[in-house]
Amino acid sequence: MHDPSGASASRPAPKSDLVLRDGRAYHLSVARHELARNWLVVGDPARALRVAAHFDAVHHDRRHREYVTLTGTYRGVPMTVIGTGIGHDNLEIALMEGYGVLDLDPNTGRRDPAAEPVRVIRVGTSGGARDDVAPGTLVVSQYALGLDSTGLYFEVPAADDTVLALETAAAAALMAHTTAGSRFAGRLPVYASRADAGLADQLAQGCRARGLAVLCGTTVAAPGFFGASGRRLDGTTLTVPGIKHALAAIEVAGQRVLNFDMESSLLFHVARSIGWRAATLCPTISAPSAHGAIIDPVAAVDAALLVALDVLADEPVP
């Protein structure tokens, strides 16, 4: 496991830079006793309230900035749901502050070596990358391709050879489809990360047990809903036109690109860095050739949320 402290045999770890105000994380405004070690993260803060409606009880309700953090029990199991808002940068703050509050000694800033890994499942919506994946299909992300730069600032070894193969294939696809003469040719970042295999498998099994249509594969995590996801509005020029079709053509090591979201790459990457377990379950709500048309996501998202809650409750972290 990569040492999240940044220490080496010859250099001690620097002190942590966790910012607290009255014992609470600066952005989430939560204290240690207000977080469980079983997490469900969603983008839409209102969706966090829908999740908490399934709890036996809500014991802590913290709302600060765009973050909504609710902690209680589900089937008697301690559970936290966090509405993070959209994007990698918002999620990075939630993960880092949660890790700092739960796993670091507040006096020394050092990690507690006895801390149990937090399990984090992301549930949200995603755009289909392939026209042969029907909108409404649930996708379990086994790997993610990050087009964001946020993940590049965390040095994490590749989880396996498939991560490296995905990175190589994605870099080539981006280069091949970049607009001729673009000032950004060869400068677009891409990295890959892997979900926790056991958690991803549990999500897939949970979907099948409920008779839900589910596929497992690779998710592209874009840093924007428009340009980086291949959506063009009149008056704009895209650096990589047809990016969805370009990346959807990737098939390496048994992995196919199935959908686009805006968080999974960072989630898997950072979770691996800090020793947490993470996976994503998202319904697709559009097809790449549909030119902006989407289905009503509520039923599919609610089904995914129940699958995720049951997975977290079946083998809870104490």
C-alpha cells in the first residue's frame, strides 16, 4: 500500500495541513463523532436528503456551503451520506476532510494505524458513452479514466497493468481526435484508477439480485458537463470533438468504456492513496447520439441508492 503520509525511509512525514475550526473540518463543518465509516456520496445535495429518508434515524445533520452531511443508521448500521455538489474538486475536499477528521490524530496530525478502511460508494447520474447501452442501465465502474487535473496532484502507484493500459489507450485517443492545430494538442491530462474490486462486485450482485439491468466496465470522469463531455453549443469550438465516441472505442484488458461521470476517477485514486475502499454505481440517463435528450433519472437513481445502502449495511465497517 502506498504510504499516504508522504514519508520515506530517510525523510519523516511532514505535519498534516488539516484546517479545523472549533474542532470541525473547515468546509464540511463536521467533527469526528458526526461521521460514520460507511459512506454514500452523491453530487446533488437534495439527493442526500432522499438517501437519509431511508435511514432508521438521523443523528447528525450538518449543512455548510454546498455540502450536506447526514449521519444516522440504516438497518441499525452507522451510515453517512454526503452531498458534495458537482465535480472532482468538491469531492476531493469531502474525502480529504473526512479522512483527516476520522483517521488522523488531532494532536499529532499522524494517521491512526488501527483505523479501519472507510467504505465509500458514489451514486449519481451518468451520460452513456455507447449507443448500445440503453439509458436507464446501471453501470458499476470497475475502473475510471480521469480527464481532470485534480487527481494528478496525488502521487499514487498504478493499481495494476490495466490502469496503465487504459491510460495509454486514452492518451492516444485524445491525441488522435484533437482539433488540428489546437494550442492544447498533447497537453490534455489523463490518468486511470481502479475501484475496490470486492465492493464493485457486491454492487453488481446487488443489482442482479433485484432484477436490475447492470453492466460493469470503465467510466470516464470528465471535469466539465459540456466541453470535456463532448457537448457543443453554437458559438463554441471543442478541443476534442466527438470525445465520447473516441473514448468509447477503447477496449483493453477486457474493459470497455461505458459511461461518463464527473467524479469517479478522483474517488478511486484518492481512496487508494489513503487506504479506503471505493466504488461507483450510476445509471446512464442519455445516449451519446441523443444530442441533449435525457431520461427522468429519479427511478433509476433511487434503485441504485437502495442497492448501495444494502451493500454498505451487509458488511459494515464498525
